[in-house]
Amino acid sequence: MSQVKTLFKDGMWANNPALVQLLGLCPLLAVTSTITNALGLGLATLLVLVGSNVTVSIVRNWVPKDIRIPVFVMIIAGFVTIVQLMMNAYTFGLYQSLGIFIPLIVTNCAIIGRAEAFASKNTVPLSAFDGLMMGLGFMLVLVVLGAMRELIGQGTLFDGADLLLGPWAAALRIEVFSFDNQFLLAILPPGAFLGLGLLIAAKNVIDTQIKSKQVVTPEVEKGPRARVTSLT
Amino acid sequence: MILSSMTKNGAILTAFALITTGTVALTHSLTAERIEEQEKQQLAEQLQQVLDAHHYDNQLYKDCVVITDERLGPRPEQVIYRAYKDNKPYALVMRHVTPSGYSGDINLLTAVFANGEIAGVRVTKHEETPGLGDKVEVKKSDWITLFKGQNVLSEDDSRWAVKKDGGQFDQFTGATITPRAVVGSVKQAVLFAQAEFDNLFAAPNICQGAK
């Protein structure tokens, strides 16, 4: 049970793929101009992540260590192509607005990262849960960033939600305030970098505050990490 | 020892390649029909926006010619759909493209009646700056609908320019290049349609076999 709790905490916060591991930045920065796009790509990534984690975990005992990477890549590429075909068939409008970013899920290091770091060493249910949590954590950051950029840039929320969720969702669109000219910086790629930077900063502030309230316990020194954004 | 592990790994890799490719192929064959349907529906919606389907009586996607002409843009092979009413030529719907936008090509769809009047214009694809140049999209602004009912009288029709250049079409605040490119491209396409209207209807139909 405690492992499930750890997985939940890691995926959503402590080891969040977007805020801490900084994996999958390419789709993260490219598609978060509106909530709808962010949600669409978030869901697609979540689906691929759970699917690839489960499959990698199932085959983990049959795949020799030497060829595990090509096998993982094949599994992930297969899942992405399937998700792409499905989106093309069932959410055509969204497929068109996300366009080239769907194949880019293949290059989302968060997916192969989880396959290698977790799914290849753990049981199927745990791997599925890990994929779910990492995917949700990634999606959450996408959606928050999308909401920030859409609100500041266009003054709306859920613009174009009907492309993703069907005609009823057109009613979800909220016009918070209207501009004569949109605030371009938020919509263009630099806005994504600034937004992500602010989110990471906010997370670090919260972490520091939590830590300062806790009784200081000596922490075991861990090995160095290639990329982390939290302060040590 | 090495040889046997190579054989084994090779076999495992092959097996995985076959399984993943098989799954993808299966999904493709299951969704192909639906994707084609979606594309056809999208095409019908696009065509409907520039030319009301109630006013002609053939299926547009079943009747087209493919033309290479620099008035329709530098890229070869633009598709032109032909609409008939009571078996008489009614209108042409042309795809055309202009490279003169602010970033990348702007793809357009323009419908022209037999008398040379514009039935409608839409931008189908572009990469203009969000918030500035993207007002050529009908979703963002109704600017593009101003073309409806217009006519081009001659090659040097002075009304066919943005207001900044002395014409009749508004530019956008902060974006002149995009509307200038669209106005110029539509003008050329309309002139092309007026000059070649009868020839285009006389050309053989290459979309006959379309389902």
C-alpha cells in the first residue's frame, strides 16, 4: 500500500515528469497554448504511457538486457501510431490542431524513461499505476500551463473544447475578459518557457515552506542526478 | 557463445517487430474507413463554406481537374472542383496557395461563379502569427467574408489591394503582410478562373472514380 502512495506522490509532485524531471519538454512547450490542446495531448500521452508501461512490464522477463532499448522503442512507437490513428479517426478536429505533435510523443523521454526506470523492474499492476500517475502528473502540468497561457493570451478558457469532447463542450468556453489585441507573448513559445519557469519556481517555494515546517531529519545522500530542478 | 546469444536476441527482436507492426497494421485497417470518411466530411464542410451546396446539384468531390498554373501559386497541381446546375457550368472552387504571407504558405479555397463573381473565400491552412495575422481565419474574424460578392474587373483593378496600398480591403492592426498576400492571391485566382472558365469545364474529370 505504501508503494502505491509513493508512486502517487512521485508522479503528481515529488518526481513530476514535467516539473522535476523536465522530460517531454518538446510537446509540453509546443501545444500548451490552450487548455483544449493541452488536455488532448495530455490524454494521448497518458494513454501511451500506461499502454507502454503495461506492455514493457509484461514482457520484462523475456527481453534480454542487451536488446531491451530497441524493444521498448518498438513498443512505444507502436502505441503512438495506434493512438495517432485513433485520434485521426475519432477526434479529427483535434488531430488537425495537434498535428505534428502526436508523433512527437515517441520522442517524449518521459515514456521511455518510465519503461526503463520502472516498468522493466516491476509487476504489471504497479507499472500500470506508475504510468497512470506519471501521465496524470504530466497532463496536470500541461493543463495548468495551457490555462495560464490561454487566459493571459486570449482571455478565454476551454476555447475549442468541442474539438476534443464533442459539440456539447462548446458551452464550456468561458470568456473571462476580451482584448482588442491578444497578448502575444503568452501564446508564442517564449510564453511557454516563462510559464513553465514560474510553475517550477512556485513548486520550489511550496517545497521549501513544507520543509521549513517539518522537523529536520538527516537525509541520506543520494547519487547525483543528471537533471533536477529542485533546490538541494 | 556469442553466436547463440546473437541468434536468440535477433529472434526476439524479429518477433517483437512482427507483433508491433502487425498491431499497427490491424489498427490501420480498422480505422482507415473512418479516417477517409472524416476527411471527406471535412472537405464537404470546407466546400460548403465557400459555395452553398443547395445551389448546385452534383457532388463536388467527384468532379475536379488538377491544374498547374502560376496564378494559383508556385506549388504545382492545385485541385479545382466544378459545380453544375441543370447540367450547365455553375461555379469553380479552386485551391490556391500564396508564399507571400508573413511565415510559410497560406492555403486558400476560392469559389467563383460563371459571371466571375466570388461566391466565397476561406483560408484552409496557414502559419501566420497568432493574434495578428490569423484574423484571416473565419474563426477569428469575419474579414475573409468581405470577399463574397466581389468581382475583379481587370488585372489592374485598383480596388484589389489593402487600404494602405490604396485598395478597398482593411489591413489588420499590426499585420499588413498577411491580408496583402491573401488579397493578391485571391485576385490572381479569380482572374485565372475568369480567363479559363470554359476551358476548365471542358477538361476531363479526374475525380470520377472518387467514392
